Amino acid sequence: MFKKILALTVPMALSLQANASAFDSLETQEMQNKAVVLLREKANAGEITMRGDVHSYEKLSDILKALDVYENELLEALSTGADIEALNGPVKSVETKCAVRSQTLATCGIMITYRPLGETYIEFSAILDANKTVVDVGSVAEISRGD
């Protein structure tokens, strides 16, 4: 019974928290999750223009695939009881932050840290409704990279 409940709740919890800080409120985590979901959708549809430290052959959807790999690795570790500190995939950590800038706009960033070193930061805008719920994302993502 416990394993069934765990199997149902872990994916939902990960979808909200895998990319968010444990210190963020549930409302903030939901905002960040919705922003990332919409960014992925638009990236997969080819509707996002990348600027900054990008190569001509790169697509944002390819960069965001690192999130899928990381989340799947976390799910596997949690479902088998493995130590999440011992994960050894290409992604060391992912952190997503959104900061509300006005009644209708938030700035969001995704920091992907790789093993053994390297990082990619994706900054984008999220459009908010009157309830501060993310309803869309902007069409431009700024990419920065480091060692």
C-alpha cells in the first residue's frame, strides 16, 4: 500500500520540486513549474529565439532535454531507495527561480550544472494573469554558459 502511494505521489512532487529550491513557497514552486512547462512546449514547437552564448546548430529543446534526464534519474533513485547524492548522470543539479517584476511579468531562470563541470543558465520572461499565475512565456531566451 505504501509503495503504491509513494509511486503516485513522487512524480507529482518531483514535477513541482525537482527544479525548485526547498525554501520556495508552494505558490512560487507552482509558478516556476508552469513557466518551465510552457517554455518546454514553446521550445519543442520552435517558438523560442535564443540569444547569448549559443551555437548556430543548437535548439533550446535540446538544452532542455537535460532537465528530462535529470528528473528521470531522480525518479529512478527515489523509486528504488537509492541515495540521490550519489547520482552520476551528466547533470549534477538543476535550479529554477522566478521573480515577479510587475503585475504581469516575472523573470525566470534555469541553472543547469553539469558533471564534472560546466553550467548553462537560461533566462526568460513569464507572463502572469491577475492572479499571478503564469499564462505564457516570452519568445526569447537568453543563454549564458560557464565552466
